[in-house]
Amino acid sequence: MTSLALQALAGTGTPLGVVAVGTGNDFAQATGLPVRDPGAAAHLIAASLKSDGGRPVDVRLAGETYFGTVLASGFDSRVNDRGNRMRWPTGRFRYDLAMVAELAGLRTFPYRLRLDDGPEREIEATLIAVGNGSSYGGGMRICGGARLDDGLFDVTVVGPCTRRTLLRVFPPVYRGTHLGHPTVTTYRAAKVSLAAPGLTGYADGEPLGPLSLTAVTVPGAVRLLGG
């Protein structure tokens, strides 16, 4: 729902108020808003409308789609692809099963990565995540240092790794401590271009389409109430 609101409001000057009662709530967490407390969220929104009218936060533009948290590609987007094709089970467990199935066929992907206007790099990676916010999937801090008000992406690259290594990397994602693992590399940039055959990009959990994609910073494009 926040993703839909960003498409409507970015660049318009109309403020956004978020009452975070969903399953993920990563945008709310990244901006310090109450989670699963609609009364507290409504109080902050009302107070902000009466006082400052909201504070500007950055959003990102990939193609024609705005996003507030993370653009995912690679292993994690393949899990999304598989989960979206499954009709059973329902709910979050569907994506747990999809992750197990993707782990069975774990492989790396040949990416072409360009940061800002620098040279194009050809790299093999298990996944590349481009973060405006720090987390996706309900608190997985894949881009743990990302901030919504600094005009930059945090880019997390998980290099080639075995299933055992990936299972060691992912549990610390909820604390953001995976960023110190030897197979993880991080970058910062205002523009990121990604290309890889056979991969779909996802932003805020929604499919963007096949790579290649270029994501750019749109500083202060949304006024956020209560943040």
C-alpha cells in the first residue's frame, strides 16, 4: 500500500501519512514511524499536519516506478518469483517454501553493475540489493546503513557462495551484521544500473520487470507526516 501511495504522491507536494499495520512495514521502520499501533500513528500524523506539514524524504525511481525501501535482484527476487507462482500454501509460509526450493538450485548470476557515471563492472553475484531504506521482508536489514535523507543508495552485493555460506549470511541480516561477512561487498552511489539475464527486479516487494534497470535518487520527493 505504501508503494501505491508513493506512485501517486511523489513530486506532488501532497504529504504522505503511513499507518503501518501490514506484514512487512519496512518503510515505517526505516522512517521511525509506529508499527502495528494505529492510534500512535494517527496521533503523529495529526500533530504533523498541524505543525510542520511533514518532513521531506528521498524516494528512488527505477524506470517509471518510485520505491521507498529496497530494490532486490538475484536469489531474493527469484524467491519472490517462485512464491508468486505458487497457489499453496498461502501467507508467509509460501515464501519460506519458495526459499527452500531456490536454495536447492542455488547459483550465481552474471551481473553488469554501474555506479553513478563510473565504469561498468562485470561481476558474479548471488544477489544485489539497492537500498533507499535499510530493510525488506519485514526487518531483514540487507542494506543496514541506508538512510532516506542522504541522497544516496546503499548497494549490497553478496558474491558467489555455497548454500551453507548463504545460510550463515542470512540469519544476521536481521541485525545488519552480515555486512562484515567476507562474501559481502557494499557501495554507495546516487545512481545504480543493473543488468543480468533472466532476473526480475523487485522494489518494495513489487515486480519492476526484467533487468536491466537504472535507479536514481529523487531527493525530498515526498513529504512524510509524523516521521
